[in-house]
Amino acid sequence: MSIFKDCDIRGIFPGEINEEKAYLIGRAFASSLPLASTVVVGGDVRESTPLLREALIKGLLESEAKVVDLGIVPTPLFYFAVDKLKGEGGIMVTASHNPPEYNGFKITWGNLPPTPQDISNLAKKVEEKKFRAGQGGSRFFQNLDKEYLDFISSLTPPPSRSLRVAVDCGSGCYSDLAPLFLRNLGYEVIPLFCKKDGAFPYRSPNPSQKGNLKVLSQKVREEKANLGIAFDGDGDRVVFVDDEGKVLAGEEGMIFFLRNLLPCLSPGEKFIYDFKCSQIVPQEVKRLGGIPIPERSGHAYIKNRLLQENAFMAGEISGHYFFRELKRDDGLYATALFLHHLSQKSAPLSQIIKTFPQPHVTPDIRITTRGRENLLSILERSLSEGRISRLDGIKVEWEEGWAMIRKSVTEPAYTLRFEGKTYQDIPRLVHRFLQSLPEVEKEVLYQIDQERN
């Protein structure tokens, strides 16, 4: 499977991604920009990141880029730096929420995320090795931690009351900055896994997977915290945990923001949501006077749509929250905004969540693509009823619910999701959708059963 995905570059180190490929990507990227362009480079805490970052920078320099090296930073700080420094481009060495053995590169041209064609063109340039040769570029080291935190702070209203917040940084990039920032805002921080460690010894870098936040949930209950927050490995995702230790679904996080932000805006404001969301999200947007716009999953797709539509916000169920005032997503800003609005409430978060509409939707069900490369085409030929959409994979809607399958843009896996009018509808929806693929149907039903138990 190629390391060049729709939205970024990822693979297992060193078998799929290594120093040689990092060097070639640096040569290719700098060669695609005007001579002596400024390229901002950051990296996450992974053990392979220093090797890859140095090789990448070597390639950038040999193709005459001006490199600004930020060192180890969260991805939102990296994007902030590209904007502040007016870089023609930027590369963040990270595999985001993927397991520790992965690494990769998030790439931006100015403040625009890449399109699949951008990534394809870069892959072609790497393969052909047609690079610009020159006298060598220049490298500068810059620490923008304070400027970034000051910028986020300038956009964040102060809390109406102090809250006790359990902060799970998962040993990732926000391990020092997030506790510092939240304390400075006036919150009482209970740190958890807030020491950087690229082996991620305490939990997976992905906080949205079931079971990864058990320790945080327990900590919230033990410490009688008002809530818990958990970041992914590079800090662009955040997941919330209520005062009873319940992990909020992505849709619940979106509805919290919608109810606190949308009523303050003019009617007709747009909200972008990923295609996998439960129907409770677009229904809530409409109820509050907004316009819901679906978009395929993936950071680049959602961000591009946010910019195109001038939407006030966008959300993905994985924990990405995008804001018009930033023109991008940011896990720390989303956290600060969430805390501010919660601090204005007298009711605990657990009671607030109980007022939200409850969906009957499965979590993401993942099955490997290996040996199933033609699964989507086989499935599509078997479908003969329902309303079919191909915005993101295949989604079929019937009166009693919907089913969808899509290829992951970050892993060699298919993602499936199902929503019914009741949870009892879901096994029937699975059978209706996958009856031409009985082995897949069996695997999916097994995973759904395991999730419920």
C-alpha cells in the first residue's frame, strides 16, 4: 500500500517510511516551490521523528529552501507558525493518532491543505527524482510556543468559574503546553500522562478508540473533576469525558458547540460535518437555524470545505473541531472554548449531555483492506435498493436507517458505520447492506456485539 494517502503521507517506520524517503520528499517539495521559499518544519514526539526530520530538512536545503525548524511541536502550533511566518509551505513530521510504529508527513502549501492531486504530484516527483539543484538553502531555529499560546489566549474568553479538569496528553505533543495554558486561564489541572514519550507507553495516541480512555475516566471520578480531556499524539484532535467518566461521542461534542455558538450567530450560518455523523448533527443544525453541509471524512477535505463555504465551524466524529476564526482545527483552542462554555453552566456536563438527542449509531467498525481490495466494487454491484451516495465511499439510506463503508485515508482499512431508528434495527441494516459478503457481515456483527459488551 502506498505511503501517499489522499490527505498526507503515512507508513510504518522503517519498512515503509525511512530516512531516504524523507530526504526525497524534502527535495521534491522544495523543488515544487519557488526558489528560496520559506518552508516551516515541525515534528511530533515519535522515536523515529528526529531521524526523519533531519533527512527531510537535508532534502529541503539541497533544493534551496529556507527552512524554519520549530523542533517538537503540536500540529496546531505548526499551522499557526506557517501562517505567522508567511511560509510558502510547511511539513510536519507526524503520524498523528496512528500507533507508535507509524510516522509520516502532514504537508501544507501556504495555509491551504493538500488536495489528492497535490499529494499525487508530489509522489510522482519523488519517483522521477527530478529535483532543483542549487547552492543550498538556509536553516533557522525558532521557538513560537509563547506566541502560539498568546494567540489562542487572545481568542478565548475567561472562565466564569473555576473547573477541575483532568488533562490526558497521552505522552504526546501537548504534554507541557496544554497544562500550562489551561492553568494560566484559571482552571485547576489534574495532569495525566503529561510527559513526552514517543513510545506512548500508557495509551494509544488515538483517544477516540474505545478503551483508550479508561484511566482518564477513572481519574475524573476519583478526583471529582468537572470533566476530562484527551488529546491525540500530535494535538489536533480532542475527546471529552464528562464528570461521571463517560466518554462523549464525537456527535455529542459537536452538539455542545452548536448549542453554545450557533444561537449567537445570524440565521443561515453553515456547519460542515463529516459524512459518517449521525443524523442528529444535521438535524440539530437545522433546529438552531443553521445550514448543515456534509463532507467526506479527512482533515484536508473538511478544512477546504470550511474555507470554501466560510462556515463558522466544522466537526469530525474523530475529535477534529475546525473554527472560522482560526481557518483550521486546533485541539487546544477547542478545549478552551468548551471549558469556557461549560464554566457558564450550573449543571454538570453529565446532565447537559442527557438533554441531547440520542442516536442509535454504531462506532466506527474497521476491517482490513488486505485481500479485499475489490470489496467496494463487489458491494456496489449487489445494491439494488435505497438511496445511494458516493460522496465518501458508499452510503445507502433506507426508511429505517443507513449504512456506509469507506476506505480509511490513514490506515489500510475499511471503515463501516450503521444508524437505525432503534438499535434493534442495526443487525437488519448490516444484513441488508452486506448480504452479498457473508464473511464481512459476520465480522462486522461480531465487532458490533463486542462494542456493546
